[in-house]
Amino acid sequence: MILRNILLAAALALPATAQTPAPDAPPPAATGAAPIRVDITGGISQPMPIAIPVMPTPAATSTAAGNTDALGAQVSQVISGDLKGSGLFTPLGAGQLRPVAFPQVTAPDYSGWLTTGAQALIQGFVQANGDGTLTVGCYLYDVFAKQELTRQGFVVKPSEWRRAAHKCADMVYTRLTGEGPYFDSQVIYVSETGPKVRRVKRLAIMDQDGANHRFITNGQSLVLTPRFAPNRQSVVFMSFENDRPRVYTYDVGSGRKRLVVDGAGTTFAPRFSPDGRWILVSMIVNGNCDVYKVPAGGGTPIRLTTSPGIDTGGSFSPDGSQITFESDRSGGQQIYVMNADGSGQHRISFGGGRYATPVWSPRGDLIAFTKISGRFNIGTMSPSGQGEKILSNGWQDEGPTWAPNGRVILYFRTGQGSGKADLWSVDLTGVNEHPVPTPLDGSDPAWGPLLP
């Protein structure tokens, strides 16, 4: 079900003592203090302390997802986890949080919260509606300025309460940082299990925080490099079905699978164009590997590169006008950029070592890559090749994929000697690097667009 953003009509029914502003009214005037904001340009040495108390309910009601009392605590926990995971916020511990009565949701006890050291406060409520849905209200307050910064509400099915929590976290994140949202999104990746020489690899989808995990392939065939379509309704990936490495699309709703290039030999490294009309693939023909684009609905592949080297790993720019790819035509793996029709091919990486798996940021300002120089690490550079920056600090980090807001990168890390692979995340400062939970080992992640 698509979430419907509302201006909390339900909040207008709060008791008169709550003094709820009209939905279209501007926030109260500041008391002299400048509104708080998180400066994210140079890395965070001191994340912002933020209070996220349990969300009360106007009436404890049993729902298909549990009692609204319990859901209020769970929603707060998900919001806290999202914001803490961004590296920009430090949620107060349970011992520092104060209980919030329902009438206080729109009338915070600023004096009490000041004593906790919190600079920002998130309050809200969870309410069961007569039609079986839930309303989750979310309010952000500046504790020092004693003012409401923003509010939003969501009407969801009980089973989608986590999405409302992610939406609330996105609201807070965007208001305090000026960056785009990314918490209400999904990740597809390769789930791995078994010994190093006989790994079972299955495609799996989960929320960006690891919740709502499910497998979409059974592991009978080896699968690699899954990528979402822009509409998230289908996935493209490489499979070794019948011991032939070829690219397929998979319809998430129906479970139908289709071969992308019929009758072809080895095809791999697929990725959709931003408008979903094309799929980039690397294809080996007569012993030479080049980048091709194929109509997403099926058709004749169009060859884009013609060098005698190995050209692979294409990724479109957000406007679809250019493609970045890797090639060893100069003697080692390097990053190149070309126009979408294959013209204007030129090299952009000139640092020491090799470069692989380039992928364009959704904002268009950066290209992420795997840097191979003794170790494997994740880095970024501009599309012109300037400003190279290494972000990760593992032994074998590879396969970057961008969050929808272009500020966070997901990748996978393989342990030295063990072969164990895990998903990791890092932001553009390189400061906030941390593992992402998966039930089993994980590799080849791809971050999907924001959910509607």
C-alpha cells in the first residue's frame, strides 16, 4: 500500500490543552536561538544528541501488528536506529528518556528535555483507525529554541508500521541536514552460505536496515550482481543456470524470469538505465568483451565499446546521457566515461593501482568505485576524475552502490583468508563506516530507489 502523507488531521482531535496548531499554520516564532542544523560537509566529530521517547497512543488498541502501546515503543526504536546509523545523531539512552503523555505530543516539556542535553526532540503518536489502518504522527522540535520545526503523519496498514517509522526518520534527517531522504528504501543482494568452494548464493531483498528480509531465488543456480529497475518492480541479475553465465530479469510481483539476450554466450554485469528503457550488459563475442545496451523489453543488443581490451561494468549517469565503465585497454583496469551512444570514450582515473566497478551517484556529482592497490577499498571521484577520495578501510571492500540521496554507499567486505562476506555502509565523509545486518553472509548489494 502506498503511504499517504497527511497533515495530521487526526492531531486536530487532540485535547484543547495540547494547543495543536492548525495544519497550515507556520511554526511558532523562535525565542532568539538559531534553528538547529547538522553540518555534514566536514565529517561529524560530535553527533547531535536527540531524544526519541516512546510514542503514546490515545487509546490502547489491538491491531494485526500488535497493541498500539507496544507499537509506539517499536516505532521509536526504528526511528532511533535509522538516525543513529546515519552517524549524525546520538539518540538518548532509555534511562535518559522521559515518558510522554498523549496531550504532550504537541506541547513538549521543553524545560524537562533541556536537562537531558538533547538538542532535538522527536515526539509522536500511534493511533488505530476505524477502517483498520494506523495513523503514525511525527513531530520534530528544537529543544533550545523551544519551537516546532516540522511535522508529518502517515496512514498505513498495520503491517507497514515500519515504513511509517522510516518516513518519520527521513523527515527528521532531511529537515536537520538539508540532504535527501534514504531510510524508506530497500536493498537487494546476494545471500551466501556454505563452504568457500561450494557457496550457495541466493537473491534476497530487505529493508535498508535489514528488516523484512526475504529470499527470491532458491539457490539451485549461482547468482550475482542483482540490480533494481528504477520502478523497483523488476530486477536484473546474472545467473549460472544450466552452467551458462547469462543475464536475466526477474519480476518481483509475479516471480517470472526472462532471458535478456536470447541465444547469447556469456553476458554479465547488468544495470538498468535511469528511465528503465535499456539494460547495460557486458557480453563476450568472439573472445572479446564489450559493453552493450539492450532494450529492456527485449531486442537486438547495441554494441557501445570496440576496444581490443576487456570493457565491462557500465553505469548510466542520472540523466542517462553518459555511461561510466571499466576497461583494461591501457594495460590495467581503469575507469572511463562515454556518451550513451558509445561516442567520446575517455579515461578519468589516473591514480596508482587499478579501478573497478564504477557506479554513478544519483546526484550526478560523483562516481563510486573499487580501488585495487594491495587492498580493495571503496572510493569516489568526480565524473572528470578529480577529487579522488578513499572512504572504506577494509582488506577487501568492493561493489559500491549508492543510497537514493547520493550521500551513503553500501558495499561488501570479504574477510582475509575466511572468504566470509558481509555488507557494510559508509558515508561520503568516510567517518561513519559500519556493518549492515544480514541473516547469512552477503555480497553484491544494490540499493533501490525510495519507496512510494
